[in-house]
Amino acid sequence: MAEQPCEKTLRWNDDPPFSMQLPDGSVGGIYVELNQSALTRLGCEATLRKLPWARALKELQLGRLDILPGAFRRPEREVYAHFSGKVVPPSRNILFASHEAVSRWHLSTLADLPEIPFRLGAQIDVIYGPAYQALMSDPDYASRVIMVNSRPNLWGMIEKGRIDGAIADEHTGAWEIQQLGLGDVIRATEVVVSTDAAEVAFSKASNDLAFVAAYAAALQELVSDGSYQRIVARYLDR
């Protein structure tokens, strides 16, 4: 009897540069290409499913989605999902700031900000990590932070000089600043806000531990041989 072909469903959504629809209509992005490459190395074919995050978790739980990249390990998720382990380098949250602010102040940690008249902007209901939470635990400082609904608004406010900087995922921030043509106005600083590494989650209903281990090994090969960094560069070094 012929062996069943290996076919896996892989989640994507509009979340550049990690996953997105490309100008030619195809689907790509850092996570999409990386995980498609891992599946190819395992002799598997990927079927892409566009799902918002909450729905993707539910589909993973039900066994109707096989693979969910960019997931953080949580006890409630470990009930229904296996995890790859922290193989891919973390996509850090960092502080982006105007070139003017970077030249005016030497910034090394987020804790430096209350000591200087740096105007920080942030998204409402977004938690950027423990350092940010510690900063915002001071009511006096928290009242100085400009809160908005969307990250693109923050880039526009930096461009107009209304704030000095904002926190974002390093890849997402670099992508959006590039797309907006603001590279001459905004740059990444040396301030790392958080370094949590996401993992790949696998539905326990459709993946066994042997497959997860083989997948993690394939991801490690892609990191070790430079393939991962080449994928990142295709989206960010333009």
C-alpha cells in the first residue's frame, strides 16, 4: 500500500514582514518562507490557511490547522499543542526613535527615559515586555506616554516631531519604516525592550512528537546554514 503523502496546513495572515500577500498575488513573508522550507526538507507540502490569531489557535486545538508559527508557549496551549522549542532567533521588541533624538541622547535601556525629556509613544493595550511594564508602573511617567490605537500613527507622529520614539518588533518596525519611506527620519536604537523567542506550535491532533522533533531539526539547519538570515534579508534589506 502506497505511503500517504505528507501534507500540512500552515497559518498565515496579514502581518508583514512575517506573513503577507505579495504584489504578485502569492503569499510570502519571513515565517511563511521559513516554514515552507522546513516542510520541503521533510518531504511535505504546505497548504496555506489565512486565519486571524484567535481563530488559528482554535483551529489548532481542533486539529484543522497543523502548524502555527510565531506562537509563545503557554500552559493552556500545551494542552492541545506541541512546541518546536526556541530554535529561530528571537524577534526582539526594540525602541525606534527619530535620528534627532538618537543624536541628542545616549539611550541604552528603557529605564533611561524618565530621566530625560524623551517623548515616548505606545499602542493602547499592547504589552511590550517586563521593562515596559516596569516603566508604566510609575503613574507620573505613564501619564507622559502618548497612547494611540495603531502603530502607523506612531511613525507619523515621530515624522512630525510630536513624539521622539516608539517600541515595536524589530522586523515589523524595520518593514513599516521602509514601506513608509521614513528611513531618513526614524531608526532602530540600541535599546532592547524584550527578547522573548516565539516557537512553532503543532496541533497534537495531527502531529506526533517524532514529526515535531524532525521539524525542529529542519528549522535548526535553516538557521545554521544561513537560510533563515537570507530569508530575513530578502524582506528587510531592500
